[in-house]
Amino acid sequence: MATLTQVATRTVTYREAVALGLAQEMGRDPTVVLIGEDVAAAGGVFKATAGLLERFGPERVRDTPISEQAILGAAMGAAMTGLRPVAELMFADFLSVAHDIVANQVAKARYMTNGQLSVPLVVRFGNGAGLRFGAQHSQSVESWLMAVPGLKVVVPSTPADVVGLLAAAVRDDDPVMFLEEKALYPMNGEVPSGEHVDQLGVARVRRHGKDATIVSLGTMVHRSLEAAAQLATEGVECEVVDLRSLVPLDVTTVAASVTKTGRMFTVEENPRLCGWGAELASIIGEECFYDLDAPVRRITSPHVPVPAAGSLEDAMLPSAERVADVVRRALG
């Protein structure tokens, strides 16, 4: 596995990293194909697939009708018969239109056929709020997907992770839900110049500290890092753990951090009820009970639809200031 310290790097946006990761895998493996609404000539609604049609042609980069059920139905059939399709659904919210195919077909095919069939399928979509798209185009759906047995769930927070985790997802023999954070598409970051393949199910410690562990995902990783920087000026050193994937879930890295700091805070963009942080809090409560100096605290969005008004949308999402305030008050 390549690392940024071993190879030369280049700076790209999170958006460009999507096309870079897809191009890497499509150039390596002719069975990798890309399908979805406007992924070809238009380069994707978020311009994350720009240039792929010109490089790989219309046989491997295909626009589809406006039908999420058709996209995932075709992708599942292609995956079961020898291809490695990557299907784009634009917005994460549209997953609900094809949830039966994802939850009852894609996720269960290998189990129900006793391994005779596999579904090496990647489903990509823009996830999360903060861009004024309203209640039906701004949801964070990672907790929906985490609850479905048979799916892997990945949420990269940096351009390097986009490339490396997307490569790992394409090469995986199980279906992978790949959640791209819409708010991060313009963000710049370094990516290895050569082939870059990461590993699913491995968290990253983004900042080391001794006083508290902040566990986050996607866009919230960056807000957690901002909060940790604020707290550091007050003498509080927080460790920030980026989960990167929910399935597989890297409990080992989180538990090691909590054992060191004695406190855990989760920062989740998804609504509070039944969020991924509740599951992680339960696991840490069982496995690290005697290492905890206080109950696990969850910092989430409220259990409401994403507001249309920009000021309300901003207030709904966990901010760096709110994260810092919750940690500060908990530590006294």
C-alpha cells in the first residue's frame, strides 16, 4: 500500500480525485465500467467524472435514463456476470428510490447463493448537507446503509482517501457504497502520483492528543480538527480519529485511542436517532468500560429534515465551535 511519505505527490481537488481514482482502475482493469445519469458527456452533475468518456469511450462510460432502479438493476446484473461496474446515483437521497435493489438484492446475493455469485459493485453518490440543496438533496445516509447486512460503507474525507479507497472498493468482491461528501468536492489535497490503493476498514488518526478522543467521518473530520485546534490553544489536546468506513468498522483504532485518553466524543452529520455514533458508543461502552472516565458524548444534527433556509441549515450541522464547546464543558 502506497503512502504519501513514500512517493511523489500532486495536488488535486476532492472532485478531481474521484475521476483520478476511476481512471486508475479503468486503465488497470477492462472489466471496470461506469454508468449513471450524465456521467459521460456532461462529466457528472458534480463534474467528478470529467474526461473519462474521452479516455475510455462510450462502451465503458455510459449515460443512463433517469431511473435509479434501472441504473442499479443493470449494474447488479453486470456485476453478477463478470464486470466490475461503478454506478453513480448523483445525490445520496436518490438511494431511497432503489432501496429494494440495494437492501434486498445487491446486499444479499452472495449469502443467498452460498457464494456462487458475487456482486463486485461500487455505488457512488454525493452525500451530506451544507450546500443549500434542501431537504430532499442534502441528507447524510451513511447510517441507513450501515444497518444493511452485506454492504460495505465508505466515506473518504481527503482527496488521497478518495483515490485509495475508491481503488480498494472497485477491487473488492462485495458491494461497496461509496459516499462522496458534496461539501468537500472543492477541497485541495495531496495524492500520490503513482498507483494508489488503500485498505477498507482502517481508520486514521488525523491528530494525536491525550485528553479526549474525537471520532468523526467525512466533512465532520475537518470540523473536528478545527475544534481540536481551538482547544489546543486552551491547553486541551484532543485526538481526532477519522473512521473512513463504517463497514468494516475499525474498532481497534478507536479503542486504542479511548484507552489512552479516557474520553470519547462522536461528531456525526447524520440525524441523532440511530446514528452510527450510537453503535460505536455501545461498542466502546462494552469493550472499554473501565478505561472511560466519563460517558461517551455524541455531537450530531437534530432529528429533523435539512432546512431550506441557509441560516437554519448551518445551525443544524455540528460546527467546530459546537464541538469545541461540548468537549470543553465535558472536561470542565
